[in-house]
Amino acid sequence: LVVFFAASPTAAMPAVSRDIRNTGWVRALRRVLPTLKILSVFLLLLCIATALVGNRDPYRNFSMTFFWVVFLLGFTYLTAFIGNFYAALNPWRVMTGALGRHAQGRVQYPTWLGDWPALALYLAFIWFELFGLGRPVPLGQMLLAYTTLNFVGVWLVGSRAWFTHCELFSVFLRLIALLSPLHYRRAESANPRGTLHWRAPFAGLAQERPDHISTVVFGLAMLSTTAFDGLRATQWWVHLFWSDPSGLVTALVGTHPMQAYAILRPWYIGWETCWLVASPFIYLAVYLACTALAKVLTRSTRPLHELALDFGYSLLPIALVYHLTHYSTLILTQGLKIISLASDPFGWGWDLFGTATLLRAPLLPGMGAVWHAQVGLILLGHIVSVVIAHRIALHVLPTRRQALLSQLPMLALMVLFTIVGLWIIAQPLTMERMR
């Protein structure tokens, strides 16, 4: 169907629609933007304060729900619709703006480094999410340390380089925003007013292209770490280590792993950490193998590195739907509680806005509805990825036949990702997380 309906290079790159910077609602938004920036800084500081000195119960502490659910989940999904407004509201960027001329940096950011620093921070952040203590105080300490890191990074390499290549949320949400029908680019010295356009949904995936292989790996990490988080909750994964089917662990410690939990727990976390860090590079190896096969089938003279960059953004819809299927229900079960927590952010019995007793009970959707929604989202994301990849192929390869041939390995790759995603959500879960 894609080959039939998207068969010409003119269909490959949908044109960006009109500039909407001067519409009434955008001018109104521009007037409240300074207030929104102050609010973003206030919410960050409130998260740190409530985490460090607020109620120790994670479900009664404002920081846990606001950061992990409202910001990390809600704002991610909102970005897919409204574009990269985090670039304008980023509280760390607002705060480091106070450095003035010191925000110009001390050293020039090396081009070869690309987005590797953001990837390293992203993997460290996912490790904290998965293996952290899940309590408010560690979250507050992490946010305080990350705030300090942002000031040091801006002082060292400058604001533009740091928030383009190093700050993990900037890179993460910039990639999510490629799926949005709103294309926002923040003001810079060359364009002091910024740009804002309407465009076709998902058009940014075909219109833009990664500049560095590290950006491709970051996108693959968004996919692989979410899959890993789902996998590690399954009985199959937990039993893979603790049931010791190979007998290697038993031979090493002299007893069954479950009887040596105190000794093996750090080893289990280390084992999972190794798989977490390796996961994006395993996905990269499979992606490059499929890209290399596409190069052979098409007899293209285009270098493998360039082809890998060309198709790098085509997997982002899959990454987003994986994220949605694994985490979106938390918005209903925990995210709505932010309305009551806003009245009592420290858990000290306040009722600032009269909402302290509202929506405290979670909304629990039926498991059948959740399951079918997950399946539908995964399939939809993979279909979008197939369409985007074919449009990119029409643009970068000279003939329609070559574009079709190049997509056979990519289609196989996306079907493989579909199978993996559906297999994970079909597995029985376990509470034996062995954290």
C-alpha cells in the first residue's frame, strides 16, 4: 500500500505549511512566555524542595508525581502534539541564562562529540529510574546534582552547545517534537524571533535528518530502554537469572541463586546494568545490518554511514508508541493526583487551593481496553515508521525500484520490533523485581 500510494519523490517530503508566528493566539502566547518561564523554574525548585523536606511517602509527595508522571510522561506526549516548546521553557536554560557572558563557554564544543554526552546522561537517568530507591529524597538529590551539572556545562561549553548536544531532556524532547504538526524553533542570534509553522503530522521525520550517528543511537536508546524496562518486569527475564537454567551461577556461588540473594543482588543489578547500557548498541547493530543489506540490494553508491543517518528518524514513531504502551496508564492511575498534591505539596496537611481531597482515587481502565489499546498503538507506530522510511527512500535513492528494494530489510526490521514489542506486553509479569 505504501509503495502504491507514495510512489513519487514529490510525495517524499511534504512541504511545510505557512508561518503562524503572527497569528493572534501566538502573539498572546508570546506575551505570557516570560511568566511561563518563571513558572517552569518555580516548579523545578518546588520539586527539589518537596523531595528533600516533604513527606517521605512517595504517593503523598508532590515531586514524585509531578516529575515522573506529569513532566516526564505528560509533557513527552504533549510535545508530540504541540512541538518543542520545552526549548523555550527549559528551566535549566532559564536559570543558566543568569550567567550572562559566562554562558558563552570556555572551550569550543567538538563537532565529533555529537550527542554522545546526552546519550550518556540519558542512560544514567534511565538507570536511576529503574534501579534508584524510588523515594523523594534521592529524586531531590538527583535534580540538585543535575542542576549543578547544567551550570557547569553551560559555563564550560556555552549555552547553545550544551542544550543542543548535552542536556538529555532537550535532546529527548527535540526528537519527540519531530512527530508534531507544530514546528517550533527557538530564537537564536541569527533568528531573534524564532519560527513557528504548521506542518503535516510526522513530516519532520522526513524533512529533517540527523547530523551525527550519536543522534541515531539516542533515538534507538529511546526504543531499547523502554523495551528493556518492560522486559525486566516479566517472569521470563527474572527467572533467566534467579532460576539459573544454565547452572553457571550455582556453580559460582555453591548454592541456588535464590538461597544466596544477599550476595547476588549487587551482581543482578550489575547484570541488568550491562544489558541496559548495551541495549541501544544491540539495536544499532541490527539497524546497521539491515541498512547494509538495503545498500547491497539497491547497489547504492551512497556510504553506509550516510544511509544510516538518512533513515535514522524513521524509527522514532516506534519509540513513542513503546513509551505510550508501557507508561501512559500511569497518567490515569497516579498523574491525576497532582490536583490534590498541588494543594498540599509537602504533605503537611495543607489545602492551598481547596483541592486536597480531589481525584485521590486512581482511574483504573479495564485490562482488556488497555491491552487492545497497546496492540493498536504498537501497530500504528510501526505503520507510520514504514511510511516515513519509504518516503525517505524515495528522496535519497534515484529510482522507485531502488526505493522499494531498500525497504525490504527495513520492513523486516520493523516487523521484528513489532514482534518483540507484542511479545513483551504478552508476557506474564512478576513482582520479583529483585531490586
